[in-house]
Amino acid sequence: MAQRILDYRKKNGNFKRIQDLMKIKGIGEKVFAKLQPLITI
């Protein structure tokens, strides 16, 4: 999962919103809801 996040950032640049994480394969609403309190931009 971490590699997919890094690959996404390399291709698209930094995330503008934390919701952009859901564009990554494997991060849907349920996973995002668990991660959201831990995320800052």
C-alpha cells in the first residue's frame, strides 16, 4: 500500500486533500475512515 501511495505521488504530485487517498487502489471508504484521524496534509 505504501508503494502505491508513493507511486501515486510521483506521478500526480502531492495530495491536495486527504480524500485524494481514495484514488489509490486498496483505499476505499472503510480504509479511509480508519486512516483519516492519522492523516495530515
